[in-house]
Amino acid sequence: MPSKPRALVITGYGLNCEEETALAFKLAGAASEIVHVNDLIDGRKKFKKYQILAIPGGFSYGDDTGSGNAFANKILNNLGDDLISFAKADKLVIGICNGFQILTNLGLVPACPASAAAVDEKYGERQAALMHNKSTRYEARWIWLKNHSTKSPWTKDINLIHLPVAHGEGNFYVTDDILTKMKIADQIAAQYVHEDGSPANGEFPVNPNGALDDIAAITDPSGRILGIMPHPERFLYFTNEDGWELKKEHLIRSGQPLPKFGAGLKIFQNAVSYFTK
């Protein structure tokens, strides 16, 4: 194991948040590398060389066949076995926004087993959907999330977090059976909430897309694979946050120091800590 965990950030065909995601891992202490999906397919790069896999946001293939669908098919048809082997290993995976949609289409989340006896037997089987926002509009705004996972390394020591969303298809849906399994297995990583932490209860724009049970982020049964609709990589610095100017004035007038980094960085620091502590 290298002194720094290596993070692979996939790019190509309309993914457009790879620079921010790679920077997030770098700031968190990882050695991050942006790799085009074709370099993985051609064998120039190998999953096994990395400890963390990230699929960033964007609009892969223009969402023409449904958000994340075409990109997921490209990965599954060319790299399916290698990807599932990576998912089963003691490694971490994150999919952000379009990346969450891709992970869902790949069947890496929620990946609920048919029974408690086989944790990973459903990798590769699609069990969830991220549908069009109930508002029928592209939603770009800041929202509040509350962590509900006690086992995911990605969300360790996070309670409430303020993050931006920017998507047209974030309306999370699963069947009642899968939702029950997810709740039992502690796979609901985060839900949309009011600023005081009270449930959104589907209220727009607190829940910006109409997601079932206000679900904003989920994991696989192990907790190591995270799909998250909001963008933590867009809140790496204090000055990234909506309303930072007012917060700055409050801090100055109360004699408190100004922070350098934003809350979104914690998610990436957690991933690095998984391999270094």
C-alpha cells in the first residue's frame, strides 16, 4: 500500500466534474489521477492499481438515453468483471450526481441481496432509479443533508452538511421491498432536511427533486460504495458556499478565525482516512 491512497477519477463522454473531484482527493491527502474510460478499456490503466474509484458528475452522453445509462453500459460491457472485483474488494467507490446515476445503472448501489447470507450477490443488477425531478426542471441550489449512516466510511463524523445540487434527474425511487432492505442494512446515507435538521417530508425545495423518503445518498450493503446526488466537490473552500460573505462578516465581528476549507472536503478526507488510519 502506498503512503497515499491512489484515487482513480474516471472521465470521458460528457463527465465534467473530474477536475474538482481530483482536487478534492488531492486536498484530502490522496494521490488522485484523472483517467479516461477508454484507457481502462484498452488496458493502459488498471483498476487494481487504485484504492478509491470516483465517477464524477456531468452529463454523460448528454443523458440522451437516460441519465448515466449509456456510460454505465459502456463500463459494464467492457469492464464489468474488473469493476465488480473492485467493488467486492476492501476498496472505496463514490459516484456523484451523474456518477450516482451511473452507479445505480451499474447495480453497484443499492445492491441489496436476496437474503442476509450473501452481502454482495446483487452487484450488477439494477434495483433503483433516479427519475426526472418532480419540478420538471433542472434544479441548481444549495440544500441541507443529514447523515443517517452509522457504517459508511464516507460519512463518518458528519451530521448536517450544506451542499449544492445541480441536476434534472435526482428523484430517487426503489420498490417498497428494496427500501425496507436498505433501511434494515443501514444503506440510506443521507436525506434532504431543513437547516435545523428536521425532515423535509418531500417539501420543495428542501427536497429539490421529490426523492422517495427524501433520499439524497445511498450505499451498497458494505457501506464502502456511496452514491450521492449533491456535489461535495463543489464545496471544498469556505468561499464556495452560498452566503459565505455574510458568514465571513459574522465571524470577523465575533473575533473568530475564517476557515479555509468547506464542509464538502470532509467526505474525501474520510475516504483517505479509511486507508491511512
